[in-house]
Amino acid sequence: MAHLFLLSAAGLLLSVSAQPAPSVQADISAAIKNAANATTLDYTAFVNPFIGTDNFGDVCPGASIPFGMVKFSTDLTGYAPAGYITDPTQFIRGLSPLHDSGTGSSLGTYGNFEIMPLLCPNGFDTCTTSLARRQRLRKLNTDLASPGYFAQTLNNNIKMEATATRRAGLERFTFPQGSKPYFVLDLANDLPNSFAGGSMDIDAEKGRITIGGRWGSSFGPGRFSYQAFACYDLLDGGKQKLSEYGVWTADNFGLDAKGLGQTHLNLTLNLIGGVYQSGALFSFDNTPAQVNLRVGVSFVSTDQACANAESEVGSSSFEDIHEAAKALWNEKLSKIEIDVPNTPENVTEMLYSSLYRAALTPNNATGETQGLFADTSSFYFDSLYCSWDTFRTFYPLMSLHSPVEFAQIVDSYIDGWRKNGWMPECRANNLPGWTQGGSSADVIVGHFATHYHNEAAALGIDLQELYSAAWTDAEVNPPEWNIQGRQSNVYNQYGYVPFAVLDVSSTGRQTREGSRTLEYAFEDFAIRQIAQLLGKTDDVELFTNRSLNYRNVWDPSVVSDDFHGFSQKRYANGKFNFTDPKHCSPVDTKTTECSLQGDNTNGFYESSSWEYSWFAPHDTAHLIELMGGNDTFIKRLDHFFSAGFYQAGNEPSFQTPVGYHYANRPAQSVDRVRRVVFENFDITAAGLPGNDDQAAMASLLSFHLLGLYPVPSTTQYLVLSPFTPKYTIHNSYLGTSTTVTTVGFDGKSVQKVIPAGTKAYVANVTVNGVPTASRCHFDFFDVFRLGGNVTITLTSDKTEANDCLGALPESLSTGGFASAR
């Protein structure tokens, strides 16, 4: 979940919140109602960017384009990793161009180059420049956002707006009539307070301010730092004229120094510590009511930051850039078209808001590389953190409609192996971040390979190279596996990650032995899938056997709530080390750590054994045997939810609501998914069950609403009951469109508890008129690869529908995944 060092396992507390401007929801509702009469749909009108900006959702509602490097948003005080939060008691520090969305680093990420509009009625020397003195509350109910646009008004009636390109954008400020516009621009401040030195220059003649420096990681080793640069053009093509300009430095203990007319700051890291604030201060002549600023950013140089602004924005107006961003979002959102007039309004809003967030990240920083990746010829994506969050649903959703972007991101993963020896696991701020599960990139590239091996070369991916990158993760132990690769030496030796083992050749935090074993095993399955595609029979056997290592941490003697058998960490001598399976669950009353901390003795990452013991997506059939057979498995699954062990906002729980499919009880999966959706998701700012986790929650919700669930690194999709009567998924690269029609759809079924007698359960499934071999699942190559029509016919007879009427979803132990498609 990446809630590092912040949230306890006991659950999440709701914050005090203020909703965005009432017009946001009113406009969305009106757009949905008017869709029936529209000749062309504006899909951006169905998006609510504020979903997830409360309840620790960590969503950035800022102005961006799909996978844009910039996300213009305000930065607020308090817990605000994405900059913005809805809490009306928190203060606005400024507007900045760099943010991540849906990440749980408690320090926050980016927030560089904040600018804050000021009213200084007594002149330059009286302006409030420091963070503590300049911050202001918002004017309530004025927050606005839509794809490509963000606005917020301060309580002194200064309105701030922004729109974006990939690496640049425009900021627009409207001041009260008759007031003189002042601005304070930061050199040193960022959200995690990690400034490590930099410089700023003011060119008054050009009306340009350039900034560059180094800052620290938000979710990785503190000794690492990255470089970033910005270019602010102030004159709006000659329409605006500077009045005063200069520099300032400040702290929280009395320093408030300003240098009118000075044009240069060159500051190094403040080794003694503390907050050292600095930047530019400037004003405009003629008291214009509106000020436009052009902003470019870069991770290479100030020259490139200026070039990005010139090439991507140029002399375009705010409206021009906004419309261009909106067009890009419509192109992306229309990849999935639903029957809007006949779909419940909240479903439409939840789906398109989720699809929007699923294209906010990772950030396409191609051409903006530094360090080992400087001048790479490959695509480069930042903010991959964390692959453990995204392999389950984020990339499978992308695989259905956007293989070009998927291939670009896979190329970026492979390039990590080329340049650094291992694929990145949790890249953040252009730096290695903390590993959570293992080498989850293996599952991501494996999912791409299983879906697009026929098109890989045309998409720029060498499958042999892809395989070599994944193989290295499994076979080559990095000297330090906290940030890349795995502790593969001891795992491969013992068949599990031993607790308290002597490791003389590599370094890493010796925790999470149970969950790392489970994750390594599934990653081995992903590598097995790639080997199978390439005809590497010896490796298929090797990695098939290793993928069964999840069994080696199964302790049948552990009993909890009368259920027998749980995953446990284990010593090198084979003895199990008991951990209460409830520990680190939402009902746990202990206070010890459950995340990456050194005193996490639980054996699992941000999860309980009750939660992680379900994790064998490639071999659930054998897991059912370990748990005592079908009936016990179903009872145990029911108890998992009713006892409060399930965590909707935690990735290891993602597959559990559809686990009934594997026990041949698909109607119970339908019931459970309805409950999960309506107990955990809605269209308010608090409408996510915690951190969006780089759109892991967004993509999970999207699959639930579409009535599907993916099995990562395979081409199998479990079939459930859609929340909409009809939708079409377009794959422009393949030139296919797949329309799913839900025959018998009843809007009354779209609620937490399906009313008796309501059609909601799957009676049969046909693909292009041919009944599927099972009504529980189908294959990508039979459906989305070919395109055409899928018909899901519903029934109200839950008993009749509670059977797959054919093959169960595949598992290795029952002969599944025997051949590549």
C-alpha cells in the first residue's frame, strides 16, 4: 500500500473535509443526464478529479495530460503527499507543477517550484515570503478541477488556475480589481523538505526566472538525490511588465531578508539541518486583474526547461492549452465507452474518474533522463512506485486498450536492467525506491509478453531481452536488495526466504519473509510464462517448480478462528516461527509495526497472515486443498470478510472477492463484489478506501464495474456481472473493438445487496455467438484480441448461476496454463 511509517493496521481515520465547489458535482450530473441527447460525448465531463483527495486517498487533482510529467496543483499543510487535500483547516503554501498521484509516502513527493500570489499593499519589503507567513486558507467551495484544468481561490479572493502539456503549462492568476500583483517563487521548498542545494537566476529583460537544484527521495534512501529545473516566463509575450524583482531568504525564527534588484541565488545544502527557505519575489506594473505565467520543467537543465515551455506552450493561450489537454483526455477515456444513459449515474462517474486516474501515472519523462539513464534512447517513465501495487490490476487494465503506452513502460523497465543490472521496482523521483514484495516488474513484463508477444517487435520490445531482464531478477542476487531485485540466493537455496538466516553476500532488511516468499513464487510463475512463450523448456520446468514455493511457508498446524493452516515465516532449519494470523489485520489490537520498519516481526508486508494466505493466483486449486477442500474454503472466505480481515485498500486482498470462482461458486463472487464496491467506493472526496496506490484502486474498481477480473501474467479474465448494460473496449493498435452486452441488466442490482428476484447473476456467456466453455472465465485471445461481441446473459436464479458449468479458472496443479496462446 505504500503507507510507509504512517498508518496503523487498525484502519484509516476520516479527516475533516470540505468538498470542492458544488458546481463540480452538478456539472458532472448534468453531463450524464444530457448524454442521451448528445451526438458526441465529452468523456472528461464525467470525471471527478476530487475523488480520493480525502480519507488518505492521496490523489492529485492537478492539471495534467495522460501520463504527463507535470501535474499543476496547490500544496497544502498537513498530511498531503499529493500536494492538495480537501481539509478546509489546512493552509495553501503555493501552486507547483510537479506532483505524483496516489502514492502513500508520508513525506509527500515533489512540490518543487511553488509560486504563491500575494497582496502587499505596503510594498516589496513587507511581502510575506516564508511558508509560515505567506500561507492562506482557501475560499470555501471554490476548488475546481477537470481533466487538464485545476483552480483554487484563496480567502483573499486571488484565483489560481493551471493547465498543462507533458512538461510545461500555463498558470493564470486573477487578482481583486485595483490590487498590485506580487508573487513569491520558491527555490528551496518542496513537500518533503529535502532541498540539497541549487541556484536561481532572474533575467529581468527577458522576464524569465530559471531555477535548478537537487532534492531527496520521497520513498527511498535518504542519501540519494535527484536534479530538477524550472523556467518561469513572466511577460506573457509582452502583454505584462515587471515592476519590482529581487530575491529573498527566510526561516521560521526571524530571518526575513529581501534583496530588491538582486538577481541571483546560489545555495548549497544546509548541513546543520532545518528549513532554509529562499527564492524570488516580483511584482507587475499597471495592476492587471489577470496575470499569465508560462512554466516549463525538466530533469536535465534550465535550458531544457525553457525549451520545453517554448515548444509545448509557445504563444498559445490558456484556453488553447486547456482544449488540447482535454482532447488528449477524451482520446484516452473513450477507449472504454459505456451506455451512459442506461447506466446508474454513480457508476458512470466512478468508472470514468477511475479511468482518468489510471492514466495520470506513471509519468512519461522520456527525454528528461539523468544519472545512469542520461541520454538513453529508450522510453523513460518516472513514478513507477510501486510495482507491487500496480501489477495486479493497473497494467492488466492498460493491456486491454493501450498496448503502445504499455510497451513504452515495459521498455523503461527493461532499460533499468540494461543500465542498472535489475529492473526498477519502486522508482520515485527518478531514484530507486523501497522494494515491497520482490521483483514485481517480472509480473508486469510477463503480462505484456503473454498478451502481445506476437506484436512485441513492432511495439519495440525484444522478448529475448525482456526474458533476460526477468531471469536476472530471479537468478542474480543484487548486493543490496532493499531497492531492486530479490534476496534470491537464500530463496533459491531453501525454497523460501528463511527468517533470521545468515546471508554473507547481500544486504537488506530481514523482514517480511512470509510475504516475500509468496511474492517471489508468483514472480517465478510470471517468468515461467515468458519462458513458455519462448520455448525454453528447461526454464519452464525450473520456474514452474519454484512457483510452487508458496507451499513451503504453509504451516498446517496453525489454527485461527477454528480454521487450520496459514502462511508463516520459517527458519533455515525448517522450523516455523509462529505469528498470530490476525496480527497486522484491521482487527489487530497490537501496536507493533507492519510495514518496512526493522521491528516488523510479523513476517508479512502491510498485511496479516489471514490476508496473505490467499495469495497463490496461479495455483488457487491447490490452496483450496491446503485449506481443507471446497466447503471449508468457502466458509473460510466468508469468515475472512465477516470477521473484518479483508482490506479493500490493500493489494493482497484484491483477488479474494472473486475467490469463490475457484470453488465453483461464481454467484457468490458477484454478491461479494457488489458489497466491496458499495462499502468502499463512492463519488465523494473520501470515495476511496485509503491510498489510491498509483491508481491500483482505480483500476481494481474499473474491473469490478466492467464485470471482469484479470489473473496477472496470464491471458485469463474471470467473468462477473457488469454494473452497466453495455460497454465497448477499443484497442486502436490492434484495430479491434469488443462490445460486452449485459442481457437482462437491471439497475436495481447495482447496490450493496442485490434484491431477491433481481437479475444479476451470470446465466451464460457467448463470444461472437458461440457459448464459452465456462461461464466463469474467458481468454484475451478469444475475446479482446479478436474483437466482436460478448453477451453476458443474467438471471435472478442465484442457485442456478452458482456453478461455472465448465472448467474452473486455471491453476498449475490441475494442469492449467499448460500452453502459450
